[in-house]
Amino acid sequence: MVKGLGQYVVRRVAHAIVVILGVILITFIVSHVIPGNPAALWVGAHPTAQQIQAAKETLGLDKPLPVQFYIYITNLLRGDLGVSIRTHNPVLSDVAVGLAATLELIIVAFIMAVTAGILLGVYSAAHRDRVPDHFGRVVAIFGVSMAPFWLAMILQLVFSQALGLFPLGGRLTTSVSIIYPVRPITGFNLIDSLIEGNFIAFTDTLWHIFLPALALAAYPFGLTVRMIRTMMIEVLQENYTRSALAWGLPSRMILFKYALRNAVSSTVIALGMSFAYALTGAFLDEIIFVWPGLGTYTALSILALDYPAIMGTVIVVAIFYVTINLLVDIFQAFLDPRVTL
Amino acid sequence: MIEQQATAGPLRQQRFRDIRIILRLMVRNPLSLAGLVIIVIFVLVAIAGPYLAPFPREAEGAPDLMHQLLPPSFQYLFGTDELGRDIFSRIIFGTRISLATSAAVVASAIALGMPLGAVAGYYGERLGAIIMRITDMFLAFPPLLLALAVAATLGGSMLNAVLALIVTWWPWYTRLAYSQALATRNLPYVEAARAIGVGDPVIVARHILPATLAPILIQATLDLGSAIIAVASLSFLGLGAQPPTPDWGLMINTGKTYFLQHWWYATFPGLAILTLVVGFNLLGDAIREAIDPKLSRRRLI
């Protein structure tokens, strides 16, 4: 079995490498081949003729396409994604900082979504086709139907502006960031502040992250409810559920101890699927809450026509996403030997 | 001709029976009916838009600077925007844009992805492998991200946003059609057609493609909802519709500057998106549940 797993991992890693090469090829085509004027975009707003000519030379747009691709890929392998027009930093370092903030937001959102989603999914399945089930399904459908940026705005309007319960945006209160600064170690504020025992910054970050995470949680929440509900309904029809019932086990124990365990693996898949959605959802969510992640970075880049920054973000996030998928698959194979067959 | 008589008849009957079962299950499920009603209402609004909107000229962009940022009232049901335009009228006009763009995205993605998947599944071997590897590469991007890159390169416009979304959407249908084609290519009626000498292109067109249609249509129903959100998201980023288009996503984008003081501005376009997408999801969900045999058994607890 271990041998099978090893072979599977090798095969899966090889596949991921091919896919990453494909991702690089596609972004190359987007940025170098399709019409639109990459050189003008590269320079930024209001370019002069000399600037465009210079950009063409830096980008190698005057050379034949295969040569361009070679330059593109060697730069990429050296971690050179160009320099942002707006911030004048190397794009890679900008993106690395933003990625940590975005991931922190996504992880908190997923924790919220999964906890609430499992509870409501089980509840819905246990009362199938009755009022609580209809309620659960409607809530789930609303969750997946919400445009994340709009939900973010509504939450901000109600809980920050009208009720004053949460801050309007940002990651830390300015005074806190001055008096109790968080030294970036992992880039995750919540972890870094805990490492240093900086509880004031920790709670302040939690207070700031709650609303944006809530807005982002809607989609994975809805998906979890649907997956858990469907799986639970299937499991609850199995013979072992019947046996457990016949033995007189309390239904709460059957639901949470036996049935839920069998529904969890498909939920992991659902979450893997919604991770991609959360990544781009976070982009839009961050803009509203001024969360200093990749979304805010990309939005400002789009406004400033900062083309290197846009393409750099896209390629880093895509490669990151392929890697996450790879890890999820391997993890799943580790849990369930049938996958490697 | 012989082959057609032998297979098409029962197959068509089978398909009609499936549709009848789906319809019956849907009528029994009040949620799916609600979804259908929502969609029908929005389609009617899209068709009759110019006759329904109280301020059609403002909906098309004409400013009315005497009535800027007014809260909802009987005259302006959803309030007015920063140029004094009636938001209700603009949302009505936006219905057409939203439905048309999302339908264009989904239909084009199917037109592109379905034949590719059917060909890949039917021929298998090298051609199929090449097509599917390319598909995998496109699927490796988080959906909106590739669209963002393409739209940013092409420049912000509604047409470019639609093109960008088609580029990211087709591989999903290729994969779906591929698995269907794999399952059908060795069925008796396809082998029979091959045995009497029907050419491969004809088999793909006459037998493989129709077999992939049903699952793709179900997926398309669900995808229309996601496409509406995707189009709105690109507009929200400034990569889609440009002012003064009464596009829902663009309205929310401009509204974000004003909505903390003027709550109605972004709220109503967002509600329009939410309602329509809920409609598609309710319908799609019900269809999916109706055809999933695993879910049709009795419950124990």
C-alpha cells in the first residue's frame, strides 16, 4: 500500500509540474500574444513613444515568440516577476506580503464556514423534507448565490456604519499598530501576535477580521451545508444506520458519531473546490474592507494600469493554487487508499 | 437509415420519459417552482424593460442633476444615484444586460467546450489526451483569476469581459462532455452504427453529442447563476461594463463610494443579482436532486 502511495505521489507531482508549465504558457500567451498593447500596459498610464519602445526592449517584445517565452520562463524561475509601476517594489515581494494577509482571511472564513455548515447540514438532513430542512436549504442557497463584494458592503453598512460593532476596515487599529506593533514572522497577524504574546494586537486583528471573513464564509458555508446534507441523507439510508437504530442508540449519537464521520471526506472535497472561489472572492471582499491582501493590491493595480503587478499576482496565485490542489490530493490518498488505485 | 430507426425511436422515448419525471418531481418541490417563477419574472422584465421603467432615458444614462442621491420614495422606488438617475429604472434595464451576458458566456463556452470534449472522449488515444491536458491547464486557474488577466490585457469593456469569461469557462464543459462521451462510445447503438459503416464525424455529431447534452444543460442552469456573479465581479473591478451602462456590477462599483451615506445605492442592484442567482440555483438544485437516484430513497431517521 505504501508503495502504491509513493507511486501515486510521484505521478501526481509530475502531473502538477506539467500543469504549472501550462499555467506559465497560458499567462505568457495572455501577456505577450493576444492583441492589446502589452508594452503600453507595461509602462502604465499616459506612456510616451520612447517609454513604449523601452518597454518593448525590456519585455523583449521585438524578439521572436519562442525567444520571448524563454526569457519569460527564465525570469520566472529566478523569481523575477518585474517591478510594480505603482509601488516600485519587486512584484514578487509585494505579492508575498499580500498572499499571507489573504490566506489569513480565507482560513478564518473557512473555519467559520465549516463549523456552521456542518451543524446546519446535519440538522437539515435529520429533518429531511420538513420545515427545518427547507430552512437549511434556503439558507445554503442564499449563501452560494451572494456576490461576495455585495455581502461585504451590506455587512459593513449594518454592523460597522449603523451599529458601530466592528471597524469599517483595515487589519489593525492605527493606535494599536503603533503602540503594539506586530513583527512579521509568518505574515499571519493572528499567529505572529500570539508568538510574541501580543494579545492586544491579537484581539484587535480578530475584531478586524470578523466581518470580511464572514462575508467570505457565505459561499463555502452554503457548499458545506449542501454537501453534508446530501451525504448524511445517503449515509442515513445505509444498513448500519438501521442497525444502530435497532440497537436503540440515541439519534444524536448516530448522527454525529457514525453518520457524520462518513460524510466528512466529501466535505473536504467540497472545501477544496470552494478554495478557488474563496481566493477570488477574497479579492473582491478585501477591496470593501481595505484588507491589505492580494485583492486590494490587484484592485489598486488595475486602477493604476499596473500591468506587471496584475500578471505577477495572477501567476503566483495560480501556481499556489495548483500546489494546494496537489497537497489536498496527496492528503486524500493518504486518508483513503482507494484513491491510489 | 436502418440504424436510425433501430435506435433513435426508443432513445427519444426514454428522453421524453426522463423529462416527464423531472417535471413531476419539480412540481412537487415548491422550492424549484419558486426558482422557475423568479427566472420567468426576470426574463419578462428583460423583454418589457423599456415599457416598465418609469425613467427610460435616465436608465440609459441621461443625468437629472436636480434629484441627486434621493432616498427611496414613491417616485423613485429604489432612490437615485449621484447623477440623479432613477436606480429602479436602471436595474430594470440592467436585467437585459445581465441575462444576455451570462447566457452569452455559458452558450459560447458550451459551443466551444462540448464538441472538444465529445471528440476527445470518442477518439480517446492521443488526440483525446492532448485535448484533455490542455483542458487541465485551463482548469488549473482559479476561475475568475484567468478572466481577470485576460480582461486586464484586452482592456475594460463588456465584450472583453464576456470573452475573458468564455476563455475560463469552456474547459468545464469539455470535461463534462468528455466523461459522457467515454461512457457512450461503446454502447451497442454506437457500435451498431460503426458496424454498418457510419463515419466517425457522423457518429460524433449524431450519437455522441446528443448524449452529452442532458448533463450539460443541467450544468448550464447552475452556471447561469455563477456567470451572472462573474460578470458582475469583473464589472465591479472596473474590467467589465463602462459608464453609463446600467450594469448591476458597475452600479455596485460606483455605489461603493456613496453607499455608507446612501444605503440604497448599492443595496438594490445587489438584491437584483441575489434574487436572480437564487432563482437559477433553486431550479438547478431541484433538477439535480430529481435525477439523482441516490437521493430518491426513503429516509430512516
